[in-house]
Amino acid sequence: MTLTKAVTRAEDARSSDPQRPLADRAATAARAELRGERTGILGAIGPAGPPPLARPRRVPERWSVVHVMERMEEAFRILARLQIPTRPRGYINSMPIHLYDQGDLNAQLETYELERMAQLRNRVRVPPSPSEIARMEEALQWPTAYLGGAEFHHVARAVNLGSLWAAFDADIDARLRRMKVPRRAFNARKLQGLRIIAHELARRRVAIR
């Protein structure tokens, strides 16, 4: 038996082992397929462990500009997940339901509108946890608490808008053009505000979370 055949048999045996992680079995099966061998391909079939629901948060040892920025962006993302009522209680939509015929559905299918509407209907909004809401409320009040002076008006606005736009991957350049604010000046104001907030949090010994 040649060395290549021995290695192949050993990999086939390992690929069929249900105790091995699915990713390792898939890699072994991929190598078998590249060699033109079909015996080890089915080794990738098996149960996969549940993926993590969220990435673990990294909390630094001290306040920094980066952590303050991440907390501000996180706060706006959490705020968007809150179920905030937008109409008086008891109000209902009295408009009749529009019925689509086959021609309408075919047109929507061609323009990908049908797929977009299906994604909107199937979207699930996961409400934030109490700890996330607490972090959101804490971070959103930082610009008011530490940048409340008249001299910091543009700085506080840059921190809020910059964090909001970054949280939702908005086109920052297009928004700044409409505001007629240079990108360099906006970034300088935002960085100045984040530095002031980080300095005040460290000086007041606010718990890092």
C-alpha cells in the first residue's frame, strides 16, 4: 500500500467519524473531491452545532475613544430595535387590502419587488434585552451630559450624526454634501467629541461595560 492510499484511507475514516466537528469533516471531504475520490465526500454530512446568537462583547480595561464610538453606534442600533408606537392606541388602518392578479405578480417578480416585499413580511425584529437597553440609555445621554455647552454644539451634533450614520452604514459623504459640511471638519468634530466623552468617563470613574 502506497503512502498516498494510506493517507486517503485515514482521512476517509476520520471524515466518517460523527464526533469530529462538521467543518473538519467538510474540509476532508473537499480534499477527497479534489483528488477525484468519491468515498470520503459523504463524510461531510452530519449535524452542525447551533451557531452563536451574538458575538461576545469585548470590554476594555479603560475608557477609550474607540470604545465610546462603539457604544454610541451600538446605542443607535438598539434604539432601532425598540418597538416604539407611532400612532395613537386603538388606531387601525381602514384602507382596503389590495388584491394582485397574475399580471401584477409577474411584473413584481420581474422587477424583484415581490422578493423585496416577501423579505419585509418575513423580517423578525428581536427586541433588545434589559442590559442592552441600559447600555443604550447610558450612551445616548453622553453628548448631552458632556457636550452640552454652546461651544460644543457642532461637536455634539457630529458625534450623534456620525454614530447614527455609521450604525446603519449610511452614505456619509452624500449627507455631508447636503449639509454643506466638509468631511475633514466633520471627522475632526466627531473625534474631538469622542475624546471629551472618553476623558470625562475616565475622570468620573464610570464603570466600563
